[in-house]
Amino acid sequence: MKKIVLTGGGTAGHVTPNIALMPSLIEEGYEIEYIGSYTGIEKQLIEAENIPYHCISSGKLRRYFSTKNFSDIFRVLRGIIQANRLLRKIKPDVVFSKGGFVSVPVCLAAGFRHIPVIIHESDMTPGLANRIAMKKATNVCCNFPETVKYLPEGKAVLTGSPIRQELLKGDKNAGLRLCGFNDKKPIILVVGGSTGAKHVNDAIYDVLPELLEKYQVCHLCGKGKTEPKYDTLPGYKQFEYISEEMKDLFAMADIVVSRAGANAICELLALKKPNLLIPLSAKASRGDQILNAKSFKEHGYSLVLDEDELIKDDKIQGKLLLDEINKLYDNKDSFISKMSESKQADSIANIIELIKKNTK
């Protein structure tokens, strides 16, 4: 049987595309094993899929000076040694990486062992982890046409981003039951990513009474970021994180407020959900979400609210958020129309063919 090692982690966005590929990989006769970190969200998500999971050490590679950079170098080196041992034992025919810092030791070790490596870059420009790992890659898949110019010549393949097919099969009534909502008021789904988004959460709380006059609000706050004092508000439901029922929440939602991670926005596009994107500020990131959001805004798929406008002089501009949400809802049909015109690539089929081509 053909074997493939999947890797990637740190956030759900570095894991869910791998999960989206799994049914097709199994259908093609691949035996799947996963290499991730000891404590990342990937461990929980992959073990839930009953896929063999192996832990390695990983360190964050920072672009700024930090004393942790010195200790993390040794964590990365330890991770490379551990990944090398695992690859020698598993003997995969090919490695597929979705990125995140845990993937770097795996890709480097695979390169040393002459195992074909395919990397997927979801964002407009490649992150540091993928820029390091792609030196050992056979091919680098990308999501945006604009990304090709940032990738090594001859390695780039425009595939699109794998979307979990079950997201397309949501049950609105199941979502309503889960949240205790009805169909008398429109529903906003607020998604801050698997780790949550404090500024987005705080801004939602700031205008929650006004929002609940017109809407019902389902709020995914992130691990450890829920606020119990809001639990009893009629028309408001909060969760730390949702996995299996996410399809039902999407089916239930009329509009979505979201960060602008590439995987998240591609899911919104596939589902044709009108959305307000609040990309992570360049002060707290390399600015990839800002570029993603700009592309979607230019295509007419999204409204965009800059985080620096939302939080100005350390004060939440709640009215601005409220106005943008109302604007989105009032014009939702035009956004649905634009998204319906999108020629969404058959990304799963594209990537599976690339994996088959590179299988030793």
C-alpha cells in the first residue's frame, strides 16, 4: 500500500485542509500517518479522525529578536532528528505539508531522505516556515494566482485550497437547535479562528445589546476566551471552538464576521456566505491576512474592516463595527451574486493528482 505522511499545525488553518484531503487519499489507496507537535490543536483534530499521530519537538522561528530564538533553535534541531527517525520507520512514499512551524523539521528531514515533499501555501505570500521548507519541496501548491511570483521557479502549482466537503452539507435546523435560536431574526456567525481573536471578541461584546435588537449572534470565541456573564442573553450563544457541527452553524448563518485567514475565507467563498473580514493587524502579524482580505474585497466577495480602525487609540469603535455589519446584511444579495460567479478550483482533485504524480 502507498504511504503518505501529512504534517502541519499550530492553528486549525494548518490542519483542516489536510483533513479535507483524507477521504480522497484513502479512496486512492493511501495509508495516512500524521506528524505534528505535542500540544498543538492538530493533535486533537487528527486523533479525532483515527489517523496515527506522531509528536515531535518544534520551535517558533521569529523575525524579531527574542531570547527564545536561541532555545527554539535546539527544539527545531531535536524535531529534525525525531522526524528523521519517524520517516525512516514509516517509510512514506510522499510527504504533504500544510505549513506551520512543526512542518519545518518534517520537510527538512524528508528532503534529507530524498522523499518527495509537496507544500501547500494558502496565503498570498509564503510564511517563514514555508519559505524555509520549500527549499526541500518538489512542488509548492498555492491558493492565489498572485502567489506564484513569490514561489521558486518551476515548483509553483496553482491548485486552490482544499475545503472540507462536509461543510457543504450543513443542516440549518440542526444549527438552530444547537444554539437555541429561531428563524425570526437573521443570524450572525462570528468566527475568530481556532485560537480566537480578542479584539474581534471585545468589539462584538461592545455592541452586543444593539446587535441583539436586530440579529441573533453565534460567537466562536476561541479556547479559554468565552465570557460566562453573556451566557444568559437571549439570542446569543458562544462556544470556544466547534468542529463537527461547524457545517450546521454555516448553514444557519445569514452573514459571517471573520478573520481573514486564507482557509477560512475560501470556505466562506465556497459556501457563498456574505462576510465582513477583520484581518489581523500588521502590528501582530506579517500582514498576510490584510493581503487576503484585499483580494477578496477587490473581487466583491467581502466587506473589510481594518483592525486598526476597529481599535483606535486603544478604544473600541463599536459603532463602526455595527454600521459595517448592517451594511453587509443590507447588501448580502450582491455579495452572494459575486461569489456565485467565482470559478472555484477543484483543489482536492488538483492536489491528489499532484500527490499521485510525486509518489515514489
